[in-house]
Amino acid sequence: MPQEIHREEVRKLVADGAQLVEVLPSPEYEEDHLPGAIHLPLRQLDARARDMLDRKRAVIVYCWDTA
Amino acid sequence: MSPRAAWRLETLGFGNVYDYVDGKNDWMAAGLPTEGTNAQRPRAGDIARKDVPTCGLTEKVGDVSARARAQGWDAVVVVNDERIVFGLLHSKELAADPRELIENAMRPGPSTFRPFVSLHEMLHFMVDHKLESAPITTSDGRLVGMLRQEDVVAAMKKAS
Amino acid sequence: MTTPAMTKEKCKGCDREIDVCEFCEQTGCPAAICYHCVNRELKQTLPQPHEHGG
């Protein structure tokens, strides 16, 4: 089950080498994204996740907010 | 979206998946840096005046008013030790009975705005609503500074 | 003497009745707007439901 985390844990995990992934569509990612975040829109996850992400490393996904 | 992405990644064989549930909105509302086309444009938090005078609930209007005047301000933000915003005092409130407690004189629970809001949008609103200044806070309610309309205009002229 | 009924503002974004403009906190504001709409217009939140599925 994916673990829910908050801001401070994001920073710690990224510092430890986690992959940060934004799953929002293009305009949202291009305008603003977290530093170092990879862009993998939700609709493309199935097709591209295995190529774009390292399964051996932690992955943190985010979108806009909890809504 | 992110919960669905997180669960899907697990079924795709990713064993160590986390969901930053509060998302980009939370990150930006905390005033943290971002990358992207908007990151280059000045935002409310960049222009907000950090030197806006502040005061506590139990101070007296007279003392606070004198302090604000000395600093060249006609607005004061009421905060606690953590800089959490409780209220605002503008000229009208600062002209109240000098013996009055700030807690009773202030405008409680003011509208505040996030550091990442674009200057263009804030200016549009400030002009439409004839608002000379607006407090900028993080999502925790902490004061970042006071955004003044004149500063927004100057910053946008400089950027164009 | 009758007390005049308190007139509520109407949000220019969604037409709901509001007590006071949530941007400038003034009654009688000609551009009065509710909390939800001001946050959306200032992009402090995304409109619901998201176009991309939420």
C-alpha cells in the first residue's frame, strides 16, 4: 500500500535519492513543478513508468493537492 | 490523481511508492522554490514587504501606532510568537483609543494570499477591489510580508 | 422604526450569497467574490472536478 507522506518527508526522501514524479498534465507541469521532478502524466503511467523510473529506487508521486 | 498513480505504480512492480498527498499546492503555499516557466515570474511572496510592522494581541493601540508611524507604515499585522496572523490594523484601527488593546481594535481573521500567486492576478484584484495592501501568508498561516499595490505596479513595470 | 434587512452580496463568480467580499472584506464591494471563487481565480486551488480526472 503506498505510504502517504508530507512535505518534510518528501525533502528527506529526495535527499536520500527518491525519484520525484509529477502526474499532472503538461501545462501544469511546465508552469511549476517541484525541483527535480520528473513529468509522468497519469494517463501515460502504464506506458512509460517502467522505462522512465528505476524500480529499485523509492518513488514519490504528487499532483496539485488532496482534492 | 496521485493516489491512483501511487497504487498503479505498485501494480506495475514498484515496491517503494510514496504519495505526497498535499501536493504542489502545499509545496508552493509553504513558499518553497519550484522550477518551470512560472518560477521565473515574480510572485506575491517575492514582492511582499517583509519589514511590515507587527504587534501582539496584548499591546496597546497607542504604542503600536507610534511604532508604525516611526517606521513609515500605516498598516500593522497582528501576529503571535510564531508569526501566525491574527488580525490587521489600518489607519482607521490605528486611530482608535490609544489605551485600547490591539485584540479589541484589530480587524480579526483578515483575508490573506499565498506567496505563489502571480503579481498580474493580484494587481487585477487589488485594483478592482481598491485594496492598497494585502497580507501574504504561507499555508500554515505564517506571515511572509505585506504586498502593496504600488510595489506590484513597480515590479511589473520593471519586468515588462 | 423598522430595521433595514441586511443585504447580502452576490459573488460575481458563482452568484452565491455572501456576507462580505472575501478579497477586500468590504461590504458593498462592486466586485464581491466568495472564498471559493477567489481561491480559484488566484489559482490558489484547482477547479473541481479536475479536467484530468482528479
